Amino acid sequence: MSLELYREIISAQKAGEPRVLATVSGSLGSTPRKPGASMLLRPDGSFVGTIGGGCGEAEVWQEAMETMADGKPRTVVVDLTQPVDGDDKICGGVLKVFVERIA
């Protein structure tokens, strides 16, 4: 996790504001990021960091916003092996991303 993410977590904790942390917990095959890559989401949907970009990150963002709302941690499996129309899933691997509300 980057220093920028740590600073944001500390700032949010001091302010009593929620954040959602999405961390790549596993990968198989060719993926844009490896385990440990993180993205921190704010209540307004903006974020710091990346878990790979593109539609895979968008899938995780959507689940992370659900976690922001309900507080329930979840694991999101992003399958980058199946191409779909207009999609950028060109890596050919699978990511597991653990999503949890913090602060």
C-alpha cells in the first residue's frame, strides 16, 4: 500500500469519515496488478490508488460502494479471461479483491 493511502486512512480516521479499502488478495494468470495492490474509496465515489484500471476496476468500484453503504466486507472475483463487446479485458487472468470498510 502506498504512503498516500496510509495518509488518507489516518486523515479519515481523525475526521471520523468512512473509507473502503479494496486490496488484491490473489491473482492467477496475467493480471494488471498483483496481490497487495490497493485502492481506497471515499463516500463520494472518488478514490486513491488502483487495482488495475479498466472494467475490472469498475466492477470492484461498484462492489466497494455497496460495502460503503452496508459495511459488509466481500471478495470480488474479476475474471479477465472472457472478452465481451467493447471490453478491455485483455490480460487473461483472474483477480481476487478483498473489499472492506475502514475508518
